[in-house]
Amino acid sequence: MAELTVSSGKLSPAFASSTYDYRVKVSESTKSILVYASISDPAASNISVNSLATMSGSFSPPISLNYGENPVEILLWSPGYTGPGHKYSIIIFRGYLLLNFYLFKIENLDY
């Protein structure tokens, strides 16, 4: 894959084609997210994001987010290929307002 980004938040770790698992944190007000993927391997000509076909170099359809962890699976494959192809995973964490408040308080305590 040549590029992988999301419409809100930031991939962690930063994108590298040889890294297949990512995490993203978004605010509690983020109700959906888009995934942008582009293919660098001419042999892998198809992309799906959560089982929905997506064109290389364009955003996926909106993915609704629940509070907490939301898994997103990006698959790359070529027609006629019977193997698994390449699979990238993003866990998107949509925060809770109250939980974020308490985590902020705990992280900023002076001991």
C-alpha cells in the first residue's frame, strides 16, 4: 500500500507499508470516519474497507463509530488470486467525555 490515512485523528504508529496494525483516537463528538487508501502494488488492484469496495486513491464510505473500540479492516487483493492478500487493521477509539475527564485528572495529579 502506498498511503493509508483517516479523516479524523492520526494513525499510530505513522503509516509504513510494512506495518499492518494501527490505532487511532478520536473525540467523543466524532460519529463517523473515512479511510483513505491507495495501492502501490500493481498486482493488488482491489481494496475493501470493512467489506465495502473502495477505489484506490479515494475515501471509503463513512464508517459509523460507537463509543470505545471500533475495528476497521482494509484488504488488498487482485482478481483471480485465491490467497488472503494483504490485510491492514485500524482500531479506532472513540472517547467517552466523562472517561476523558477522569483520565486527564489522573494524568495531571501531582505526587
